[in-house]
Amino acid sequence: MKTINRIWLPGAVFGAFLVTLLNRRDIYHDFLEHGRFVSESVFSYGIQIGAWVSSTFLLNRLINLFFWDGFIGRISDRRVPRLPKDVTAIVLFSIAALLIASTVFNKDTTKILAASGAVSIVIGLALRTIILDLFMGLAIHVDQPFKIGDWIMVHQNRVETHIIAEVIETNWRTIRLRTTKNNMVVVPNSKLGDTIVTNYMKPNPHFRLEVDFTLDFDVSSERATRVLTAGIRAACEHEGVLIDPEPEVRMKASTLEGMIYEIRYFILPKFISPNESMHLVNNTVLDHLMHSGIVPAHSKQEIFLSKREKRSLDASLDNDLYQLLTRTELFRSLDAKEFNSLLEKMTKRTLGEGEVLYQQEDIASSMFVCVEGLLISHVDGIDVGQVKAQTIRAGQHFGEGVFLGGQWRESTITSNTESILYEIQRNDFEPILAKYQNLEKYLELTHSKSNEEAIEAVENATEQAKSKPEKKKTTAINKVMRLWPKKRNPKQTFFPEMVPDNSESK
């Protein structure tokens, strides 16, 4: 069998040439007799077929140029894939083939259409989902409910199964999404067209997230709002968590476990993912709660046979204040007697939002410890004005330069939220520093770190100011000179008294 398969083709070719060789005279006379008719038929049919094919080719090229690449390309703002162009070409050339059979060869196309209709029905039933995906993909490209890089939520039957992901690729059959777990989800266009889609980045490129915290009822709403606001504003220092629109804290609901506070904040997904932002906000807010002496509530089912142990601490009470301050690194090494003696001499300071504690270059005689709230430290740059240098949170101290030989305040301190501070005078703290050398080294370390952050902030602000084009101030002389013709001498000289000095005005 293998031998026959290898020799049948050359044997058939040899047989054909052998038959032609034996009947060559008869074949030659028949060719001369019918050659003219054959050539005329080939020429006539060829011209007509060429006209139909060339016109179809031109029409297909015009559709690709003006409809797909022009109209659809501008709407979708992306390059149109080859698939819809190929489908258009197949349809056009199929119609051209039917017209050629009807006009050139005078054939009845009814049977052909009937047969092709039956075939089309079979193919359509077999490929109905793919065809639906194609047309739904075209509708999505025209409507543009989202684009590559947008964060969307694909709604499912239950809230737990909703898909929150970033659009990484769109084509004519599927949409590819990248979830916050860094997994790829492929959604057919037909499925996406049947469900509700929330685009987090339209009409604005940022969107809002919510984080809930449940606190016990013995924590006052004012105090809880102050501490939670300080925590979320501190988290806004991270790139991607926005300070504008401003985050806010709302009392959401009252439950058996306690009061639920909802923290609303906005993120820019270009820099941070939703899951990462939630981790950052939870970490920062919990840190503020811990240093403020507030413990999040939890499910309770307890029977108290004696006085219940107090879980949350309040800075307005002396015993609670003692526990709050001894948690800080500044007072951790002091014994109880020394700390109680110092605590009696400390002064409580309460600041409202936006209130200035002291200005740069004020006379310094004390340092401060932040118990609750958030403060901002600003320093004056030579060419850039006030620059934000540092954020001071609950549990941190500042102004320690007075104990290291400084006589002037090195920055301006402003309260970003309502804050509670305790002031320590130099005369009261110097004996403790003389006894604990490690405490003095700790103050030197924190003071050096604060200075480095301030210097870095001023340098960054100066570089940004240099990178921006300087806007020249329009003076009265400049306004008058604009009325003159544009062609003027290369240089013009004015008296110094006529033109105000821009540097002085700045």
C-alpha cells in the first residue's frame, strides 16, 4: 500500500502525457477550431468578474478607512482589531460572488441563497455566543463605559461575589481584569453586557472607600471623632490616599457591641490599590487609637461578679493619663515616683483645628507631648515660604531642642485637628535628663531626625519651585508697550525709576 501511494501520482502524470502524445494531431486541430471561442469567453468573463471584484475591493477599503479606522477608531480611542475588518470583507466578497454568478454566468441564485441560508443558520446556532460577544464588544467600544486602567466593579448575585478589578485589556470577545489579589479574570462581553458595572474612575479619576470601626459607648463621640479624624488624615500623607476631597468620619450605626464609626476617604487608583489603601488606613487609625488609649469594641457576652476592669483610657482622668504617657518612649525609663512628680508640673493644652501653638523663632522654654490629635510642623524656606516638614501624631513629642541648648523655636506648629497636649517646662525636665543619659541621647536622635526631615522638605520645595516656569509680573509700562508694533529694536532702555523692581515686589 505504501508503494502504491508513492508511485500513483508520477504514474498518472506520465499516463496523461502519453495519451496526449498518441493523440497529438487530433488535440491540436480541436484547439485551433475552438481557441477563438475560448479566448473570447475568457476575456469577456474576466472583464466582468474583474469589475465586480475590483469594485468590492474598493468598497471594502473605503469602509475600513472611513468607518472602522475613522469613525470607530475615534470613538474607541484605540486601534480597531483585524477581526471586524475581516468579517466585513467576507460579507462583501460573498455578496460579490452571488452577483457574479447572477449577472456574469446568468445562474439562478435562489438555490444558492437557500443553501447558504441553511448553512448560516447552522453556523449561527453553533457560534451564537461568539457572535453575541462580537456585537456586544462593538457596543462596549462605541459606548465606552470604561477604558484600560479604570477600576470597575462587576455586580454579581450576591455582594460577596462582586468583582472589583482593574481593566487591563479589552478586545472583541472578552474583557480581562486584574483583581486586587493580582489574579486575572476573563469576562465574556455578552456576560458583561447583561450585568451592572460600576466605574469607580468616572466622572472623576478617584473614588471613595469606607472603613468601619466599632468603639465602646464609654468613648464619647467627640473624642472618637477627633482620634479617628487624626488617624485618617495621617494616612493621607501616603501617595494615592487623597486629602482633597477631604476624608470624614461619620457615626454609622449603634449596635450591641458599640457605636460604629464609618471613615470615608478617597484614593487615586493610579498610585494605590483599594486593598492596599485599606491596609494603610487600618494600620494608621489603629495606631492612633492605641496611643490615645482607645480599644476597638468586640462581641460581648460577659457576666460581671465584681467591678469591671476599665478597657478604654481617658486623658482627662489622672490615672488614665498616667498610663497613656508612660506608654510613650519619652517616659518609659522613668520610675513611678519621678514620673508622678513630673506629671504634677506638666500643663495641659487644648488646641482647636487650625490653631497655632507657636511660631518659628519664638522664644523656647518648654517641650510638648501629643496625647490626642494631629499637628503639622512648618518651616520657613528662603525662596518658597512655609513648607510642611513633619506630622506629629498621638504619643509623639516635639520641641525637644530647648533641652539641647536651643533658645528659639525651629518650626511653626499648627493643630490639624482638635488636639490635647501636655507641656513640660525646661526647669522641670533638666534634672531628669541629667540623671538619665540615655534619655538625652534619645532626644538628640529625635531632634536630629526632625531637622533632617525639615531640610529635606525645604530642598524638595525649592527644586519644585525651580522646575516651574516663573511668571513675569505685568507692570504698567509693559501694558503700555504692548500697544506698540511688534517690530521694535532688539534692546530698549528705561530709567530704573520708571520700572518697579520685580524682585522687591516678590
